[in-house]
Amino acid sequence: MKKILNLLIIVTLIAVSLFENREVEAAEVKTATISIPANTGLIGNDNSVKSYSLDLPSGVTAASVNAGSFKYNGNNALNGSITIENGKIYLKLSGVENTKVISNIKGYQASYESYFYTNPSNSIWRYSDGRRWQINEYDEALNGSKTYDKPAEDSSIPSTDPPRTVVSAGPAQDATYLKWYDGSQSNVIDSKYINTNTITPNFYSGKSSSYIKEIPKFKNSRVIVNYAIPYFINSDGITVRQPYTNQAADTSHPLVGHAEGRKYEVTVFYYYTADAKVPTYSYSGSVSFSYTPITEPTLDGGVSILKPSPNPAKFEGKDTEVSLRVKGDLLAYNNSSNIEEWIFYAKETGSSDVKKKKDYGKVLNSTQTFDNFVIPKSRGSNVKQEYTLTVTVRFAKPVVTGNGTVSSLSKTMKATVEVSDSPVPTTPPPANNNKPPKAILDVSEEVMAGEETLIYGKDSYDPDGTIVDYKYNTPGAVEPVSGPFGWTWYPLSSLGQHSVRLTVTDNGGLTGSTSAKINVIQPVPHAEIAVKGTKKENRKVTLLSKSRSPEHYPIDETKTQWTISPVSGGTAADIKYLGNLSGMNSKDVLFKKPGTYKATLTVTNTAGFGDSTSMTFDIIPDEPPVVYFSAPGKIYRDPANGNQAVAALTDMSFSPDYDFLAHRKWEYRYDAENDGDFSNNPWVPFNDANVSTLNLILYEVGRYELRLTVTEEFDQPTIEEFITPADRKSRDSYSSAPPQPIAERVIEVYNRAPAVDWSW
């Protein structure tokens, strides 16, 4: 008896442990981690806080993310909370601060490699006698101008050229719009970090005039340059004449006919160098979160702001057009033929004016664009307008979800458009310094026909201004692309390689272009099988297609074909289902015998391309119940209770595979001959009400044998059409192997001994 009780306790503990493990697996909560791009040594207080927009990992959708589980892991301080919006994770971090000394940074005028320049000039006059020349030049010692005369060197009257000489000019040194850079246009150093004692001007010979005889000096806040007039002989022995412009002569002079003024001019380019002590900021780490993979029909979506671009937009004293693109994705659902319609709603948040669009396509995702919103100029600048957008998918037939049966699913999203006085610099740079923008285009190298693909030009930049227009040429594609990025797709007729061209225009009117190649391949679907339900004999098992196909060539469910075959343990006759195996996304099947079976799925999309896959899986046996009860070995008749003998019985049976004990039948038989043999006496039912504890009342002295029969009911769904009474497992304490020991099944009834009293 003790051994059996110990066995029961061990089996019960194992059963509980198995049940707990099954519950954990059922929850299917997973974790994911996204690395934050590491940035070290970012310079300046403008980098003390950075905002990040992180894409979700492949296979994780926004609808599956547990928003309260976000956690930042790293050395930076989280500035605010981590949120998810329109399929992206947003967070703001404070940088880890340090200090750095940078030597020899360069200062340019307003933009990178835009050198300061000046045009030093000297006025050289020929006197009216035609033979003398007046030289006007800068004197470094005087820090001002001086004048002197020199005779002509030629014999012509009037003299053809002034005498050869080197003149000096000293225009004022310029430092207006001085902007500092550390090696590239993106590394701007704020002037407040500059050590002013280290600022040094430097001559740039690359663009300066070749007539300059020596490196200019920077003294007295001037650019002091010496150059040769009227010509010089270069290193190749070639005479190079210095150009000049004529100046008006003094008309009051009697020999004015020989007087002449010439303005000789050179160009000097220069820049500055200095040292800077700057704060630096570093960023790294990761964001972790938990998510529950989508296993039931769920609607997800996103919003893209197409106009204005960029957003925030510059307020230009006119209405601002707003264009919003809304996309809905139906997840964990493949029965596109059950889609009745897609409905899209858009409105300004708080407004009762709702705009609506519909899509009657039987597709698993849909996109609509709302172009008819305007932020009126009467609202002025510095306006933030929030929009509320909702996408709803309606089903022709109700769909079962974890929350019950639904006929539609909806997803609501927000988007904010901002109009500001100065979100980005919009003043064109001077025409002679304007540099063209750099077009950068990112596309997928290979896509399937019918597959939405991203055309991304947002990484394009203008070195000295702002990009104001993006133009894409996508021959062969169905949908046009505009703005910094957009989505399009290629039809079946566009198989092969295609060129995508991007032209960007800056706020100075200059353009830059680039191109990329996209190879469009056949839209072959990917067949995939999932086996749901309880994989046990006589239980409902659901074969589910999780196949994928390009959005615009979805799976044609009417052409879906299933085959199911035995591998070992069972036969084809043991595979039961209603109807046929064609034209459905899922199929409910019942297996009469345990064993290994194989399911094969063939799918075809609306473009006519197909794919097949197979999966083997095991069907486990349905275990019968373990029958055991406790009963007293001896009981006594009670004269005070009509000579009744009462036996308290307790059922301790259980199902090893967690089925439900639906029926208990209690019986006994009496050893009427008192010979120890019960076999020639009939069984007498005394309780058939499925009770687990009861009292058995007996009257006759002698031995009684008990029998308990337990029958299970399925604790998981089945297909009743294929179930017989024999399929529900049953055992009893008498005939099942092994039976409960006879000593534990027999009760013996005794009379109480009489009480004797010898007193008188």
C-alpha cells in the first residue's frame, strides 16, 4: 500500500511538472535585442542628447511587442521613455561626456572648403607727358598707402607699359561668417570652443593668382600681398602679362591724351586654423524587449508622411499641403478569399470631418494615400497638427481569435506634421560659392515581381544648403515614388534588370543625380506548414498554411492542395477528415492510431507560380486512466445504527495525459459461500453517479470485493463524426493490467463482541 501511494505521489509531481512546462511553452513569450549604433567622440553640446529611431528585427511586428517591456542596456542615461510608433522604436539618450583638444581645425567662410578671398589691387597712372608712371601701393611700415613716381622703361611715347616692379597691396582681412570644421563638412566645431589665441590665417595657393611673388603676410589685420606688374617670366621662361582694367583720366589736364590709369588686381584665397577644446559625447548600448509572436489574426499598420518633405516644414506664408500614406497588414491570417473590404479613415485629431477610402481587393495588406489635407497659412508659423488614421479590415465570414469571434479588425495610428519658422536653413548660398547636392540612392538588389520594395533617397545631402526636391525615374514600376523615400512594385511583365534614377535639387537650384539597379525575379511563393492542436490519437489536429507570396500576387487559396500520408505506426485508413483536401488554407484532421505521419502542401499564387513543402509529425497514444481507490479492510456492524456497517471509499484515479475523468461506476460482490471465492457471485452496482468519495453501507457479516470502473472524456477538441464509444479510454480496478491488489479491494464485515459486566 505504501509503495503504491509513493508511486502515485511521484506520478502526480511529474504530471504537475509536465503541465507547468506546457503552460510556459504555450505563452510563447520571446525576447529580442536591438543594438544602438555606436558613436564615440561626437563633438559639441549639440550632441549631448541624441534621438534614435530603431527598426524592429526581422520577423517581429509592432503588434507583437509588449510595449511595457522596453529596457535600455548601456552606459548612457535614458532621456524620457522608450516608445513604439508606426513600426519603429523611439528613444532619446544623454551622451557620456568627455573633453578633447583638437589641433589644426580649419575655418572657412560659411561652409566647408568655401575659402575667404579678397581682390588686392593697385592703381598705376601714366602721366600726361607719356613718360612717367605714378605707383600707388601699400606700405607695411606705415600701415597705409604711399605714392611714388618711376620713369618708363620703354622708348615709346606715350609709354606702352609701366616699368617692371613689384607692388604691395594690403586689403582688410575678413573673418565674417567664420565657420570651423574638423576634417569634413559634417564635423562642425562651434566657435565657442575655439582657443582664440591659436587662430592663424593661412594662404591657399590652389585658387590664388599666379602673379603673386611670395606667400602673403597676415599682419595689421590685413592681407599683405606682393605681386609683379606689368608681367613676369615664369619658370618655363614664358612671359606672362598681368591683366588690368582701364581707369578714367583727369580730363582737366592739357595733355590728357597721354594720361592713362590702370588697375592691376590679383585674387588671394585664405583660410584659418586653430585649436579647440571641445566636449565629446559617446553613445552605445542596446534596447531589449519581450514580444509574443502573432499566432492569431491581428491587424498591424503604419503611417508615412509624404508631404511636407522634409517634416518639420518651413513656413513660407502659404498653405501647407499634407499627404499621408496609411498601410494595413493582416498578420497570422492567410485566407485572403475571406477578405470583404479594407476601410481607411483619416482626420485631424479632434475634428469630426473624417475622410474615408475603401479597397475591395482580397489581399492581406492594403495601402491608401490621403492627399487632401491642408494646414492653412492663417494659422501662422510654429504649428503642430496631429492626425488620427484608422485602418479596418472586414471579413466575409467571422474569424476566431483569442478574444472570441470577430467580423472585423481595426488599427488606429497617429502622425504629426509641423510647420515652423526655421526648421531648416532655406536661404540659398551665394551663387559663386554654391555646391551641388550629393544624391545617394539605396534600393534592394533583387526583388520579386509583385513585392513592395523601398526606394530610399533620404541619405542624400547638400554640403552647403538644403535639398528641396527629389525626383525618381523608375521605369517598369507600377507606383510612382516621391519625397525622400517611397514604396513601389514591379509587375510580372517587368522581369529582369531595371535602372532606378534619383535627381535631387538643392535650395540654390543645383542638382545631383545617381542611379542603381534592381533585378526583378519571378514571384515564386514560399510554402510553409504549421501543425496546430493536440497531436494525439482521436484529437483534432489542424494543418495550417503559413505560406508567403508577394503582396500583389497573393496565394490563390482555391488552388491550394494538401496530401496526408502515414509514415509509420498508422495506415491511410487511420487518417480522417471531412470533405476533401483542396482549396483551403487550413484543414482539420483526426488520426485514429498513434504513429508518424507526413503532410504535404502545394500552393499557387495569382501569377501562376507554385511551391511545395512537406512536414512529418508524431501522433502520440491516448493513455488510459490509472485506477486506484482506498477502502478499509475491516468494518463492524453498529447495533446502535440498525446493525449497519459503513465503509468510506475514496477514488484516487488519475489520467496520466491530463484527460478528464468523466464517469465512475462502483460495484461489489459478496462471498455468499464464505469460501474465499467471489467468482460465482454477481457484481452489484451501488453507485453510477461519477462520485469520487462515498460511503458504502453493508449489513451482512462476511467478505465483499469492490470494483471501480473509470472512463475518460477528451480534454481537447476532437471531430465527433469519427469518434466511437470505444475511443474513450476506460479501465477498472479488477481486470486491467495490473489490477489493484485483491487485499486492497476486499472489505470484511464483523459483528462487535458483546460487552460483559461481572458486577452485581
